[in-house]
Amino acid sequence: MLAVMTSKGQVTIPVAIRHKLRLKTGDSLDFVLSKDERLEIIPTRMPVQSLKGLVPRPKRAISLKEMEAVIGMGGRS
């Protein structure tokens, strides 16, 4: 498939490729240039391990009984 680069250096990825790779707006792509000057474009997927630390630890430990009570109230504490 052929794509043309704009004066700003932008290239549109053909729709068939976007569908095949399940790409959507906001996805990241990694550009890898090989020694023989071939370009690979690899969609990057966020590994689940990268989510570690995203949510801060609670200030205090809560018991299972407390968790069940909050769940029973629909999440309202």
C-alpha cells in the first residue's frame, strides 16, 4: 500500500492496516529502522505491569468486613 508524506512529515496509515492492527485514535506506534534501512511500525500495547502504582495505597488498611459494607452501600462510604 502506498502512502504520501505531507510537508509536515505526516503520513496517513491506510484504513485496511489500521483495522488489521486494531489501531484507534491515541494509540502509540514505535518506529524501528533496521540496518538495511527498512522501517517497521509496531503498535505499542501497554503491559499490565505498567499499571502498578497508578492507584495510591490507602492511608490505612481496611478489613474485608469494611469492604463488604461499602460494596453493600453501592460504593458510598
